[in-house]
Amino acid sequence: MRNKRTLKGLNVMAVSVNLAKALDKEFEDKSLTEILDASPAALAGITDAKAAALKELLGIKTIRELGSNKYFATAGVLVALENKAG
């Protein structure tokens, strides 16, 4: 559902997103901040061992760090470009 809101003079659309399939069950009702501050293991399909490897190899301790990592961001942009071109 979308609701128009004004935030400091900006028109903002509130968007509801169902992340249930993307997160482990215990994180489905958490706030966005709590989710972003959680270990990548909170993402469905990422085990504690995989999260530990991300921390050890790339220094990534949170979902926020994973999402803002320059290498993952670059890879995401490259995939998006390929999808637009093809």
C-alpha cells in the first residue's frame, strides 16, 4: 500500500514491503534498523558459517555493511546493466 507523505518539504511515498521470504523467521517482525544492524545470517539462506566467512574475509559484520560494500554494489550495478542491455 502506498501513502503520500511530506517529509521536510519532500514528497515521499510510503511503501509496504513483505520481506518474510528474504529473512529468517526471527527477523520478520523487526524494524528496518534492527534488520540492517543484524548479522548477514539473518538473511534467509545465509548460515552462521557463511556470515563468519564474510566477517573474516571481508570484514562484513552486518546486513548494512553487506549492502553498502563497494564490491557487492558494483556487482549489482553490472548485473542491472546486463539486464537492461539484454
